[in-house]
Amino acid sequence: MIREFAYVKVSTLKEATDALQSGNAKPLAGGTDLLVDMRNGVSRPDLLVDIKGIEELKTFSMNKGNGIEIGANVTLNTIIEDKKLRELCPVITDSAMSIATYQLRNRATLVGNICNASPAADMAPALYILNALVVAAGVNGERTIPIGEFITGVKKTTLEKGEMVVRVKIPRIPAGKTCFLKKQRIRGHDLATVNMAGLADRESNTLKVCIGACGITPILLEGLDDLYRNIRDRENLAEEVAMIALGAVSPIDDVRASAEYRRGIVYAYTKRLIREITSPN
């Protein structure tokens, strides 16, 4: 049951950040995670600050020189339906497509997905491999936080009291191939048992893999560039990276899967991911 709370609708960022200084206030954009948490007693705000009317939070732009910017009010379906984004950075599109149902994606946002800070957040692995930056705003102005420093634990971020995320920036549209994979229990709407994203760029010898739902935060594998530079056989490379992945993850037993099952999926899916992003086709 949702307990009583106050509500205010704002039209400017200043109004929002001022209102968020009050008590246990929370910003409301899509609300697809927040309202569920309120119903379950996980989150108990005394004030909801409706930010949907703030025009600057609807920013959605991309070009090869300035990268990609996605505002806090940009819905997942807006991301999915953008043909230019699909062409320039398909891993973002594919990650968004894996979340929930069409109806929920009409409300849910990319920013909300990472602010919820679930270990299984489907947008997080792609943002990690793309070196995304999270831009937060408060009464003292804006600050920029690398995505790897933003999520600090289960339902925990580095946001300070009264701050809200206004946009996510991807500084450079990646060269090379990307891929997103997700294992879930059922078809349709379900949280990830394991998810992961990868990027391989032979020109710069860059190889990145990030794994979700196997630790309290997404796990960006380390030391892959040297392997990519030195191991030319794709199967050997896939095996090496899969073993690194097994050493990096810390899965748990829960209602979606056992830790042992997750480790099996991590091994198999990492090899599949590496084969996909290093394929010459």
C-alpha cells in the first residue's frame, strides 16, 4: 500500500532542484520503478516532484562529433524508434528493446533505469562499455559523473540529497561492433538473470565487456585490450575472456536463478558475445 505523499508539478530545472531540497523528495518522470517501490514500501518519499514538463530534459541528440545526449524525460520507446541511433549505436537500441513491454516503455526512461540502480538494469552494461557520463543537477549547479562511479550498490548511487540526473552523455559514438545479450526466465517482461554488452574495435585494439545481474553493480572486465591485441584466433579469445568473466562475477541465488546457473550463463554468453563482436561480417 502506498502511504500518503505530497505532489508538485514543475516546469523548470530550478523549480525541480529547489523542491527536491524538501524532506525525502523524489523526482518523478516515468515512475515505472519508483511507484512499484513505493507500493512495496522500498521507497517512502513524502513529496513527488513531477519533472515531465521540463522541456530541457527532453533533449535527445546525436552526431559523430559530439556523441549522444539523452535527457531524463526521453522514454525508451523514443530511443528504440530513432533510426539514426539504431544505425550509429545499436547496442543502446537493443538494450532498451529488452526492457519490459511496449506500454511500459512509453513511460519508462533510460535515466530512470540507471537511477533505480538495480544490479540487473538492462541499460547499464551498454552505458559502461560506451564510457557514458551522468550529468546531475542540484541547487549548486551541474556535475558530471562517470557511469562506473555513479552506481555504487543495490539501489544506491552517488546522487546527493536534492540532486537529480538531467541527462546521460556518450562522449564518442563507437567504431567497431557492439552487442547486447540478455538471459531471462520467460519470454516477454522479466528482469535479467544475466545481461551483458560488448564492444570490439580492431582499429584501436579496444575490447570491452560489461556484465550485469552478477554483482551489486555492473562489472566491467579489465585487461581485455591486451588480449584482443595479442590473440587473433576468435575461439581462443572467447575462451580467455569467458574465464576472466567467471573470475570477476559474484552471482547469488535468488528467485530468478541459482548462482551456479548464472555462472554457466556468464561463461556461455561471454563466448557468444565475443564471437559476435569480433566477427568479420
